[in-house]
Amino acid sequence: MTETPTTEVVTPAPESTLAADGTTTTRRSRSRVMRRLRRNRGAMIAAGFIALLILVAALGGLLPLPDPNKQDLVNRLSGPSGDHWLGTDSFGRDTLSRLVAATRVTLLAATEGLLVAVVLGVPLGLLAGYVGGATDAILSRIADGLLSLPGLVLALAIVGVAGPGLTNAMVAIGIVFAPRFYRVGRSAAQSVSHETYIEAVRADGVPTSRILLRHILPNSSGPLLVQASFAVGFIITAEASLSFLGLGVQVPDASWGSMVREGFAHVHESTFAIIPPAVMITLTVFAFSQLGDGLRDALGRDSRGS
């Protein structure tokens, strides 16, 4: 599995004094970031493509398309036509219908994997970066140990123990990616934990959990958001890899990875069936990567000032 690039944590200093509720004023900074992001044409095109995917995933069932699981063995592996715009697969099922259905499955799977990674990695990373000491040392050694293992091999081992299936595959992928979010969260927490406003709320006796939730996390959200945008693309690739091996989505459901596997199994009969899902994987991963680049550039420029 390709290593997810770890984002450089650049946390801007608060732009104003503490607000009445003890939080920093960041609206002006966020507005500048959004303006710079909107000026990035590549990032905006990527965001539009991702929004279109989400729309297709949400409303795909309302489109006038054939049943994605309806078989027509007479027309198996047929090319594009008026009845089947993207042809049919080895069972005569409409490729476009299955591609739309697979979009929903793939995005839901990516969301599930991302949530597992964030829930496992971010709180522990923020805690380790803020508290330090033995807690930081122990958690960091565990994260380093997981990072030293080949990601896909670790995911295969977890799925092998838990059994095949989309949920088990996404939990496995989430565990694999959790140490990356841990490192970003830890670094971000270390960057802001010694700021004046953090020292002030700590001196007021505010509990650690409240400091992490109300002060550390909001001011660490930029690097974490960039890391998440990169991670989604890699999670989609990992899910497609596991589904290609038969350990992710199970029949009759479709994902882009399982569609690539079906097309590859009959590539000697028809080469077209493998192209649509492969193109969708490539475009989606590229879109999330491009959006992550745009977010990183906007946040980086904001940290250096206009």
C-alpha cells in the first residue's frame, strides 16, 4: 500500500486575544483560506468533481437506469450501445448502473474507513502531544510499530482474522491509517500547547478534556483536514485493492475494485469492461489529492501571512 504523505503541520498563531468564552477568533483566518482555495482552479475543479460524485451517490437510485444486478447472459461483455452506454459485464449486467451503485458503496466505505482512522488516531494524538511524558512515549512507540508494518499486509491480516466483508475491510483500513492521523494530531497539539491562550485556560483550572476539545482541536483542524483529504484517496485505493482480492465488497454488491476484478477475469474476451471502474478510481484519487494540495497551499500561505 502506498504511504500516505504526512502533512506538514503549520499552525498559525491566534489572530486576536481570547474571546469571552475562552476561544480564539479565527473567522478572519478561515475567510482568507477559503478565498485562496477558491483562487486555486485545480482544487476547485477537484471539489466540483467530488461534489458530483456525492450527488450521484445520494441520488443514484432515482436515475432512470436498469437494475444493476439484473443479468442478461445473451448480451454479456457487450460494448457501449444505446441500451447500455458503457456496455455490460460478464453476466450481462449494465456497467453504468453498477458504476453508479459502486460509487455509493465506495464513498460510504471511504467515509467509514476515514471515521475509524480519525476516531482512533486524532484523540490519542492530541492527548499525547498535549500531555507529553510517558503517555506520549508509549503511544508514539505503538504508532511507530504500526507504521513500520506494510499497510496492505496488516489490513489483510486483520480481514483474515475478522473475515471478509466491507465493514471488516474498512475497520482494517481505518486501523492501518490511524497512526498517520495520530502523528499529525500529536504534532499539531505540540505546536499550540505552549501558546499563551492555552497557558491561560490551563491556569484557570480548565479540565484537560475541555482544553483538548475547545482549544487544541479547533486550532489543529487545518493540518488534520489536509491529512484527511489525502487519506480518502488512499483509503479508496486500499478498499479497491481488498475488493479486487475478494475481501471487501461481496457479491452481488459492486464496488469499483470488484468491478475491476470482474473485468480483469475476462480481459481476454473484452478489454472494455475494466476501463470504466479503473478510470473512476484514478479520477477520484486524483481529485482528493488535488483538493488536499489546494488546502495545504491555502493553509500554508495563511500561516506565513498575506
